[in-house]
Amino acid sequence: MKTLKAIYDEELEEFLEKIGLLEDIRSGMVKCEGCGEIITLDNFGAVSRRNGKLVVFCNSPKCVSKSIRTSSE
Ligand SMILES: [Zn+2]
């Protein structure tokens, strides 16, 4: 389980770096679009695009379902 988590974290960081959010998340500058919680690598749930801007959601089921609704618009 620990190994799986480590791999997942690495992939997540790589992904966030690719879309240009990793530094902002590391510096605590990104908030969940759904509940306003500060996003960290531990509670990152989903990312979606709204009006050309990237918006991030935490991993609470409520917020993740919001992000799915947004991205299908
Ligand atoms: Zn949230």
C-alpha cells in the first residue's frame, strides 16, 4: 500500500507540474473551487477547466462530483 501511494504521489506531482499548478499548490495558493479549502498534494481531488481557467477541487466526494459536472459542460 505504501508503495502504491508513493507512485501515485509522484504521478500526481508530475501531472500538476505539467499543467503548471504544482508550485502554486506547494505554496498553498490554490483553493478548492467547491468548498474553499486550501489544496495540498494530500487532498487534491480533481482539476477542470472553466472559462479557460484551471479550477481545482479537493478530494471530498461533494467537490469531486462538482468538478465532473463542470468539465462536462
Ligand atoms: Zn472542496
